Amino acid sequence: EAEKLLIEFLEGHPQAYDVINELGDLYIARGDAARGLDLLKRSHALEPFNTYAMSRLCFHSAFDHRVDAAELYRINREYSDYMVTMAKSHVLPDPPVRPDDGKIHIGYLAYDFNDTVTSWFVEPMLRRYDKSRFHVTCYSGAEVIDNVTERLSGLVDEWRTIQQVDVSGAADQVRRDGIDILVLASFFRGEDRQVLAHRAAPVQVGYQNRVTSAALDTMDYVFTEEMSDPTGKVEQFYSESLIRITNHACYLPPRDAPKISPPPCLENGFITFGSFNNLSKINIEVIRTWSALLDAVPDSRLLLRFSKLFDIPGTIEFFRDRFVSFGVDPERLIFQGFRETRQDHLLGLLEADVILDPFPCNGGTTSFEALWMGVPFITMNCDTLMGRQGLCKLTKVGLTDLIARTSSEYVEIGRKLSLDFPRINALRSSLRQMTEDKFFQYDQHI
């Protein structure tokens, strides 16, 4: 319904870049990233560097099978150069005279310090920093304040709320606080980098929840690891120095995660594949490959669930038609809507025997959740950071045979795994411990 209204409006107002943004967002949300991104580029041409279009181009371009690592970097670099140029007009205040406490002052900045992915990866660090050596301040631009926000605020020395402060004001606050190292905890959206464009701290670092380089001349380092960013192959796509550590993604499993149950194939007698990823990642090439896999595995099913979009009949019809165009019987597709709690979401993962990872943008947190619930996944190794997430995770848990490099390999891997019910059952009972051993090298869960 929205698509029809937006198109009708644009017929009479073709220069309305903000409406073009809305239509682009609509297409991206329902899995047509290429079409949506073309509209956002049109918006940028009409109103250069408007925040809405550029911020989403920086992120969602990673979902487009037409975009390689070089192009993804170029898009981010273009917007970041603009942000740095705009920031130069703002003069930062002199830093205050800070008490000589002998500590390094670290700031963590994010616009989603609440019950979201960013917090699940930051909390383990905030709980374990050495308070005798470091003074930690968090700068939260989160619009929603919840119990996670409150919990995080109790873990650090200072908590600054900046959601109602403009970018230059936030940069001034960081400067006044005398921060030595400012860590941008989440920067997949282009707009989230604006404070660092002001060079608010002497050393500025990117941590987690990103799609590529921040491409800011004012960001000095990015934390990563060898499998995510292989030495000698990716440096040309970064403006920062890469700091490769053993495990840069400290995911926090929920304390009350559901107990693991046997895979449904043992009772059903057939394989249920599943996808619980952002629908924006399920592009036409992904659907083509998944359709071929369903054809190769008779009687198999595909369970699709992500958000409230699958509570809308029109969205279901759109995705069903795409699969049907590749010969899939619609009766083999299962669509489920939104799960209200994280626990319900994790419980829903147990309804699948094998998870299908999208490409060129693999699952991130979703894949951690699948492994934690004992569900193996098949991935495609692509040429960007986001396209190597699956490779990194599966290699660490010793499942390299589930990593494909072509669509035909992807289908063959899925076909072979679907024939091995005993292996699927064994993985269901062992993956959580394997994930614990390989990823979560800190003490008990929160």
C-alpha cells in the first residue's frame, strides 16, 4: 500500500528526495536491496549527502550482490570525507585540566546502548576492564532507555546521555571530559560516525557492528581478526590501521537461553531449513540458491522469520512469489512473524535443523545465536568483511566443510548435510559447548 502511494506522489513530485528515500527504504526492507539502493543514489544526486540516504547507502550497500569490497569502501569514503570537511568548521574547546589520576581515560560511544546487538557485544568488556588503570565513560545516544541501558550505566565510571545533543555538542563533551581514547562501539550507519569526524579525542578506534572501514581520516584504528580481514588482502579497503586480535567479537549469550531440544528432522523425517536474518539480506541471488537447494532436497521445508514484516500478508506474498518463480512449491515455505522476546526468538531457532546464511552479507549475531542453540549453518564466503562472518565462525568451531565459495557448492553442502541426520543430531547437542570454548573466553554468563 505504501509503495503505491509513494510512487503516485513521485509522479507529480520527482524531485522529492525525502520521499525517494522512503521508497528506497521500503524496497530494502522487503529484500530488494538493489532497487532500494538505486533510489537512495538518486536521492543523493538530488540532495547531495543528505543524511538519510548516505547513512543507509553506507550500510545496505553490503547487502547488494553487485557491490564488491572496493565499491563498498568508496561509498563509505565519500560520505566520511564529507563529514570530516563539515566538521572542520567547528572549533573544539580546549581540553579541561584533568585530575592526575594516573589512568587512561577511555570513552565508548554508541547510539544503541540498549537491548540491542551493540550492547550484547560491549557489555562483556565493560564488566571486565581494570578500574585501577582505566577510567571509562560511555556516551549514549540511544533514544530508547531500557533495563540494559540502566545495567550498562552501572558498570562504568561516567555515563553521558547525548541523544538530545547535536553532533558538535557531543564532540565538545568528549573533549571536555579529557578522553584519551574514544571507541566507536557501533558504526554500521554512516551518521553514527559524525562525532569522530570532529577528532574529539587524540586516539579514535572502531570496534564492532560495522560493515567495512569507517573511512574516516580521523579514525586511527579498527579492531578485527585475521579471518575477518586477511593480511595482505584488505588493507587497500581501510583508511585505519587494523589491529588483529584473537577474537574481536565478545558476544553475550542470554542468561535464560532456552534448553536445547533434539532437531525436528528426527521426528518429522524431513529437513527444515531456516533463515532468521534481516530480510534486506535475502536478495534475488540468495533466493535462487535456496530454491535450488530445496529442489535438491526433496520434502525439505524452508522456515523464514525475521520481523513483523512477516505478519503482513503482502510481504509473505512478495517473498512467496519470488520462490515460486524458481519452481518452489509454496507449500514448502513457512512464514512466521515477530517474536516478542529474545528468548522466544532463540526458542524458534530450534524449529530448524539447518540454518541458511545469506550472502554477500552473512548473518552476524544471528549466526552466533544459531550456534548457541545447537543449529549448524551453511555459509557463502564472499569478498567483504560482512561476507566473511560465516567463514570466521564456522572455522572456529571446526565446521569448514559447511563453507561454500559458489552457489553450486552451497547447494551441494546443504544436500549432503541434509542426508546426515546423525550428524545434525550430534551437532545439536555439542555446538553450544564448542561455541563456549571457541568464542566466549571469559567467565560465566551475565
